[in-house]
Amino acid sequence: MQEEQQSAERLVEKLRTEGNVYSSNVAAALRGVLREKFVPESARDRAYNDVPLDIGEGQTISAPHVVADITELLELKEGQRVLEIGAGSGYHAAVTAEIVGAKNVFTIERLPSLARMARRNLAQAGYDEVTVIVGDGSRGLPDRSPFDRMYLTCAAPDIPEPLLEQLADGGRMVVPVPIDDEIQRLTLVEKRDGRVEQVPYGAVQFVPLVGEHGFEA
């Protein structure tokens, strides 16, 4: 375990040096989650490389610098209710849970096999209170709304209207929005007094959001 923790420490220092991590709570969250617990066994030797890794079903676990960028943009605080769209292997949800508390994290995954993987990984890593739901993430979770924070680990053609409706006033959401057929731009969405503002940030590459308010399968 000590070797893995040292690997996580080195990864965080790399992200700090490169400007992806600048707040203490994000640094602590990334140190607190051992990424190797969320990657396939065949990729364990690359768990702390700053690259996306295949997790099956044509999906990936995001590169750590992207997880850091999204987490910084959200300005997470303890106790906030957070909705994640695209659970994947559960890694990003675990990082979020380190800051807001596992019981406050809800994540939707459209692929049942990945939802099972995420539940298993999260439980084994000590985040069993994270709620993993199989469903169409583009519809959000109206029965659990409003949410203080939301983020998508997949690219949406535009900001899904149901997610905007479920975002609390004063809330923040991060969505990868396409620039062209391959590249998207992280977009920070802020909702204040019923008004919505969008601020573009860095370029990323995510798999598409598939669903009623996303792309067709």
C-alpha cells in the first residue's frame, strides 16, 4: 500500500506542477483515492500515468489531469449534493466523494456492466455510500434533485435541458461540449437567479453522451 500511496503522491505533484491542481482539497482528494483500484488488472502498471485507460465496453477512465480540471472548476465543498453522468469504473465519483462525502454523490451509468464494476470498485475502496444508478444520464435524476453540482464524463451535443432544470440555484455544472467531430471543450455552467452563464475552458476528448437528450447510440 505504501508504494501505491507514493505513486499517488507523485501523480498529484506532477499535476500541481502542470497547473491542473491548485487547491488543497482537490490535492487531498486525488491523494486519497488509489487509482489502481479503479482500473482493470491488465492496466495496473499504468494506473498512475496521466493518461486515459480502457475499462471495457468502449469506455475509458479519464486521465487524472482531466479529473483534476473538472474537480477544480466545480469548487466542491463538504455536504454538497453532486450528480455525475457516466460512472465508468467509479474513480471520478470516488474523488468527488473524498470532498463532499460519499452519501452525497449520485452517479448514473447507462451500461449495466460498468455500473456493476463501479459499485464493486467503490465498495472495495471504501465509498459504498455512493449511489450508482443504471439509466439515461441525459435525463438526470429528477426525484433526487436539486443538485448543487453536476458534471458529465461524456460529451453532450449541448447542455441537456433536464440537467439545467435539476441544477440548484447557485449551482455549477461542467459539460464537455463539442468543438468538432473529435474534440470538445470543458464548459462551466453556472445558474444564478434563474439565469445561466457558460464559460469555456480547455479542450478534451470524451466518449459521447448517449440518451434522449444526448447523441443516438
